[in-house]
Amino acid sequence: MSDGERLAKLAEEYWDRAMQAAPSTATILGDHRFDDQLERLDPQSLEDVRAGLVATADEAERLELDDPADRLTRELLVHEARTGVAHLDIEIETGAIDPFLGLHGELLSCASQTGAATAEQAEQLLARYAQVPRLFDEVAALNRDRLARGLTPAAICVQRVMGQIEGYLAGPVDEDPFVGISVPDGTAADWRDRMATLVSEVVRPAYADHLEFIRDVVLPAARDDEHAGLAHLPGGDRIYKTLADLHTSLDVDPEEIHEIGVANAERELPAEWATIGQSALGLSELDEIFHRLRTDPELRYGSAEEMVSHAEEIVARSWEAIDGWFNARPEAPCQVQAVPAALAPAMPPAYYYPAAEDGSRPGTYFINTHEATERGRYSYEAIAFHEAIPGHHFDRTLAQELTDVPTFRRYGISTAHAEGWGLYTERLGDEMGLYSSDLDRLGMLSADAWRAGRLVVDTGLHAKGWTRQQAIDWFVKWTPVPEIVVEQEIDRYIGMAGQALSYKVGQRHIMGLRAEAEAALGDRFDIAAFHDAVLVRGGMPLAVLTGSVRDQLGLS
């Protein structure tokens, strides 16, 4: 076997192990080999996963490869494996008691996207969810160990998890996400009766026990709002630096990142606010613009149904405008759905799920309709461009539809590439003439200020020791994000340290690559070719993306 063939085999073995370790994700992607299995977080399973990642990276690095395509695959495989090891070694994200990272929520989100194409698959899902008590026991064991070593979660995140679980348990069983899993018509009635029994007798009692553990054991030990960031944990500075590097895929200095955010939000964007604010609202002072955007009921949605229909209209209109801006485009369609009600109060305004590999589900733009009448309509064109078209539906689905690369490259996500692309498309929407009005362009500025603010408050909380209230106060002053969303977002940054840096860092990197290509190619610069170069080889860390784009455009 040649080294090139060995690389291909190694890559597929890596993906098989990854899917076995994340069977819920495998099912969502249309891989039904592990439908009867549920994630395992016991020490031996975690050590086995880590050992497999180390072995993959070590062997890949030893291969002698001549083909540039093989060398790119090897570089990406090693990066993914080493990144997986780093996340496991950090510990705090594995089995986290967190509204965004917690398995309590992942189980519900996955169930809402899970389907069985056959009676056999439906039976296997019953076996899977019978294991929920075991999984929550493993989460509890991990957290007991961490609490004993001072690695405590933030109280606000713990409280949000409790609210999510309470909301789930309060819902009727016949509307339960597990009961609502799509199954073949011929088995649906009997299967739903049995799943409802399983939910009532096994799943919900396990959630109730998990809630009791969180309330009685985790919450009393959790960090208060004055000590919300990782800076207050043993080794917190090291943990945060590692997370910042992992999420940006660069070697970053938190202090430098902080200053970039301050400069963008406090000194660069105000001029745009004044110009567009005058056109849209007749206002040019920052505080007056923000007050109007936050408080004018005429700028808000009237209902959850209006939010969903507006999102559907934006997605359809964006798709019609793609010609001339992209050559490559996804085959899978993009649908719009509301965020599941039990999760919505603690979830972000929107997010994206890729399509199932077996074609059973299209790409899905989830929009959070919780308290819809408090949400500014003006923001949601930019949000749709980011989450759906031409944002994540393009970067993730184009990668997923690749046919000449190993499976891990079709599904691998480099956060800074993906989220940087999403933020880049918000500005691209302006170039494409997609914004309906200057009021909607204020939504674009709001989103840009939001992501600049993430650089400030994420580093403020985790590197500078800011309190939760300091972060909220800064965000309220320098962005027009509604306060209900500000609090949700700050709590997201508290629990998902470093992830918030990826958006603006990635956007700046992609914009820098575009500026380089425009300068080098002059009249030969083709915007569609540039966008294809950013997307058609799949997700990758920013340093690798740089070389890939230069190679495709003939810049290197």
C-alpha cells in the first residue's frame, strides 16, 4: 500500500471513530451505523478517543506524500486530530453544565433533527435513548471530579441549564422532541406509543435526576457573576489562551485581540453609524440611534410567524441573486425552522444545521422566535445572510457535497473559517444589493459591532477578569443589540470561552485575502472565483486557507 493509499485509509478510519464517538451526530448526518448507541463520557471511553486521535496524527505525519492534494488532506487531518486532543485535555468543555455545550440540550436538539428511514432504525433509536440515564451519570461523575479540583462552571450558565431542563420537563409528552422523531408511517403509531413510554419512564426521570444534581451539587460550587470568566479558575489563563488559539486557528494574543475589538467598535464603526443612521432614521448620534433601534416598537416583529415567513422570503431572495457572485452552489435546499421552544430562551438568535447526507433533511436555518415581539426586524436580513444564503448554507453544504475528498473534510469545521465566512457575507450582502433599505443596513452595522464587541468582552471576561455586569454594560453602550439578547450573548461567551473570537478574526482574515487577490490580479480579479477559492475545498484553519486560496488563484 502506497503512502497516499495509507493516508486515504487513515482518514476514513479517523472518521469512522469520530462517528462512533458521536453517534447522535452520525445519525443527523445520515450515517445510521450507530443508531442504537449514545455518546460515552466514561474515563476509558474518553481515553480511547484521545489515544486514537494521537495515533492518527502521529501516523499521518510519518507519511511521505508527493501529491499536493494528499499533503493538504494530511495537513487538515493532523490539525483536526491535534485539535481534538487539545479540547479533551482542556476538560472543561467535555460534559459541561452549560446551555450551549451541555449534553442535555444537545440530546434535544439532535432529536429534533433525527429521523429513521426504516423500522429497524426506529427500533435502534429506542435502544439509544434508553441509555440517557447512563450518559447523565457520566456527566455527573466528570463534574464531581472537576468541582473537587476547583474547575467550576459559572453560576449564570448553570442557572440557564436548570431553566432549560425545567422547560423541557414542563412540556407535554406528546410534543416531546424524542416522541416527535420522524419514523416510517407503517410503524409510527406503535413506535410513538413505546417512545412516549420510554420518555415518561426513563428519559424524563433521568433529566429530573440531572436537574437535581445540578441544583444540589453544581450550583452551590459555581462561580458568581463577579468571577464569571476563566481568569478566576486554576490555570485559567492557560486554558483561555488554548481555547482562543483553537477557535481562531491562529496563535493569538488576547490583549491584542481586545484592542482590535475596541478600535473597531469604538473608533471605526461610529462614522458608518452616523451616515446610515441619518439616512435611515434621521439620527447621527450613536446613543440616539441605539435607543431608537432598541425601543421603537414599530421596528420589531409582530409575531413568531412573521419572523419565520420573513426569514423564508430573505432566503428565497438571496438564492435568486447568486449569479455572478458564485460559480459553485449547493445542491441541497435550505429550509427555515423555529428553534425548539424548550431550548429557545437560552439560545442565540439563529443558527444553522447542515443537510443530512442521505437527503432526508435539507440544510436548516433555525431562527429563535422566543419573545418575537422584542426582536428588531431590521437585524434579520444580515442574520439570514450569515446563517443561510450565502453564509453557512454555502460554506458547510458545499463542503458536504464534495466528492473527491475524504469524508472528514466534507464535515470538518474550522470555526474561524466558517464563522468568518458568515460574517463576511453580511457585508457581501450589501455589495450584492440584498439589503432592502438603509434601516436593514443598520442591521448589518449592528451585526458587525456585535462581533467586534465579542473580541472585547470575551477577552475582557476571560483574560482581564471582567465581571458579568462589566461585559453587559460595555455591550449595551457600544452596540444596539437588545438587552434581552445581550444577556443571552454574554452568558454564551462565559460558557463558550474563545469561540466568540472566531467571527471577527475570521472575517478580517478573509477580507485580507480578498484585498491581497485584488491587488495582485487587478483587472483579472473575479469575485466569483475568489469566493469559490474560499469555499470549494471545505473548512480549514486560517493559515491553511491562506495557502489554499493563493494556490487556486495563482498567487503563490
